[in-house]
Amino acid sequence: MLRATCITLGLIFLACARDEGSTKVTAPNDAAFATEVANAGEGGNLHTDDVQARAVFNHVHAKFRECDGEDGHYFEGRNVFTGTSTGDSRLSGDFELAAIQDLFNVTTLYGPQTANITIRDPSTRRVKAEGVASSTGHDPWLIGTIVGVVRDQGGGSEETSGGGKWIANFRVNYADPAGIVVTIGGLGPDNQMPATIFGGGCPGAKYTEFDLDLAPSSASTLSATSTTGVWRHRFP
């Protein structure tokens, strides 16, 4: 509502600027305002769809290394998680989260992650949606934003059809009973809003690399084990 009010005020001042003889600001008549902002052909194919989806991972290609930083011991990962997403048809399919850099401080149980997100049609392998995800958070979750593009056109009503630019808030839960779960859009379970300033990595350290199938409750099962003897949910 506040955004709409700001837009309305902007139109009022714009109208006043065009009319050099007018010095009085008045609120627009509702009908006249609707006509003014809805001129046919000015906006093209405008649409803003509220979308939601949920992905559960069933496999990870783990690749990580570790080193000491100024404020604790770090794991740096390039893990690739794959699974299936459901929800809005344009965001449903084979889901991949490929970490560009995942920095996790195992001393403070905190850190950021940047990753590429790709959703494909399971049958044709066509890319339905893709974007870059930036997130951060405390173990065992991350909260962030995906910015990208949806190429799939969907179907049905206006709210469920049409591709376009993609901006989405999302949350990764590494300890969900269903496994490692990504929630895109919708309501979050808490009011967390983490923010991080970070830099550096583990240059020169050797990567540990392996593949692992993930089953429901994998996070809690794996929490007791690790190839390095240290498990944090983001690093199998």
C-alpha cells in the first residue's frame, strides 16, 4: 500500500510540473487516476506473478577444503546439490544448486554462500529457470535471494503463466526432516534476516571430493560423521 501511495504522489507532482499555472496539489479522482495509469499499449505485456516452489535434494557431489582464518576454522565448498522441485509449474523439475563459493566458519557456525541455480524439464532437459543465488546464515540454514530468468511460459491463468525476470527470496534448511530442502517464496518459519561481510578463501589447500546420495533425514544422520571428523550440515 505504501508503494502505491508513493507512486500516486509521484504522479500528482508530475502533473503539477506539467501545468505551470497550477500551484495546488490535489489527490486524483479514482476513476481518472485508473485511466491515467492504464493507457493501452504503454506498458506492453506487464505481469508480476507471486510464485512459490520447494526443492528436496537427493544427491550431492561434495567438494570442499579447509583452512584457518582470522576468526576461526573454515570449510570452503564447491558442492553441487541435485534434486527435484515442485510448486509453480515454471519452477518445477530437476533442481540443481551449484556452489560458486560456500564459506562456513565451523568455529562460529556461520557463513555465506554464492551459487548457480538451474531448473530443467525432467524429460527434455530444457532449462526452465536459472539464476545466481546469494545467501548467508547460521548452521543449519541459509537465507538469500535468487536473481535470474524464468524461460518456461507455464499455463493457465495470468498468475501461473508467462516467463520473465526472476527475483526470489529463498531459504535452505540442511536439517529438515525431509532432507536438505530449498524453499522459494512463501512464508518463513522465523524472522531471521542475516547479513554478512566476507572475503578470502583457502588457496593452496587440497580439496576433498566425493559423491553421496541423500535420503530423508540425511542431515541428522550425517551430522555424526565426516571424512574429516568434523561435520557441519553444509559440508558432508
